[in-house]
Amino acid sequence: MSTAAVEVPAATEAAPEVPAEGEQPVEGETPVPAEGEPPAAPAEGEQPTAAAAEPEIPEATLQAAVEKYAKDMWAQANRTMAAARRAEARAKALTTENATLKEHNGQFAGFVNRLVKGDASALADIGFPSVKSFLDAIAAHGEAKPPSADDRVSELEKRIKEREEAVKAAEQRAVVEREQTRVFDHIASDKSRWKYTGTTRGRDEAWEALGEYVALHGDIDDASVDRVLDAVEASLRAEFGAPQVSPTRPGAKNGGSAAPTASGKTLTNKGASSAPGASEYPMDPDERRRAVNARLKADGLI
């Protein structure tokens, strides 16, 4: 007979037995409800076991979620309404276009029917008063109309006239420049007689006065030129005074230069040694020109 040790299995916790029908549970034990029966109510004085409570959502989070949902729904509604408005506008535009096309088709059909029936007045609806004008337009379509003989002659005459006018204008300018040079050289030939007239301002006034004379009489002779220049010189001397003559410097010998003296008022220099004479002409250029012309007319020069 073997003497080896025999292992004894550990005792396992026995499941609570369900009392048989009519049996009372052992004191201290929690009765197990039968399958399909509701759990037994707690005994008097016992507290029921509380179930695990779910976490509570903050009020602010709920409010934010509600507002976001409302905004999303409002934006979606706006998009839907905008799409509906665009569709409605497009439908109206298509309706108008269809009505216009229908009207044009009716007009074209009427136009074609009139032409088929031989009614030439239908061409007036498209801008042609007659069949000939319509055929001429078709024949000339895409082709430049060649100039006629009259057109070529007119163009040639126009070019010749323009060339002649340009040559004539150039000749007139040359004559004016030549005559102006002669007058200015004539003024410079007698500086003592036309001292002020020989200045820039004097030449301008003299040339303007001579132009007034020619415009009035058509021509001017040499004697009249001198009289006009004398009148201009007189008007300038009345304004600026008589020119000062420099005396010979004492002790100058062998043609020595005269001693420099202080000059009176001139066209380009206003000295203090002599007072200017009172001017009978205004300072305004236009008024002065009219006054000079009046003086020339009074003297019988123009």
C-alpha cells in the first residue's frame, strides 16, 4: 500500500443556493430572486444601493451648442433662399428672352412671306427704299467703292490748292521779313533822329504802326515811313524825355572819348540825374497802341 501524499483540492466558494419553494432564507443572507422575478425590495431600515450617476453637461456648453446649431440652420436657409431667388430671376430672364425671340421670329416670318408674295416694300423694313438699292448693296458688299473721275479731279484740285497756299504763305513771310529788315536798318542809319525807336520796344511799336498804316491805305511810300517813325519817336520822347547828349570831356585831345556822364531816363535805364517827362500815353500795351494810332491819325500819317 503506497504511502505517497495525496493532494486535497482547495475548497471553492459555493454559489448561494436558491431556497426551495416555501423555504425561508438563512438569516444574514441576501435572497437571490428567481429567474424572471424582479429584485426584492430592501428590508426596512436598509438603504438601497445607488446606481452610478451619469456626468452632468454644463449649461453654457448646452447653450453654445444650441446657438451654433441655430446659426448653421439660418445660414443654410439663407443659401437656399438665395439660390431660389437666382433661379427665379433666371426663369424670368428666360421668359423675356423667349418672348423677344418669338416676336422676332414672327416679324421675320412676316418679312419672308411678304417677299415671297412679291411685296418689295418689305425691304424698307431693313433700310432699303428700293430693290435697286438692295441689289447695289449686295453687289458692293465687301468691296471698296472705286473713286469716280469727279472724285479724282476734286482730290487733285484740293492738293494743288493746299500746295499753292503753302507757297504763298512762305513767300509772304519772306517779304515781311525782308521789309522788316529794311525798316530796322533804316532806323539804325540815323540813331540821333530815331534814338528811342532803335530800341527793341521802339522797333516793335514802329513796326506795329507801319502795319496799321498799310492795313488802312494798302501801301506805304518812303516818305510816309519816315513820318510814322518820327511819330513813334516823338511819343517815346514824350514818355522818357529827350535823349541826353554826352559833352566832350575837358582836356580830351586827339579825338579822346567824352567823359562819362550820368544819363537821364532811357528805355533800358532809369537814371536819377534827370526826371522823366510826363507821358501822354498809358502804360497798358493795348491802350498805348490805340493812343499811338490816334496820334498818327491826328498827324495825318494814317
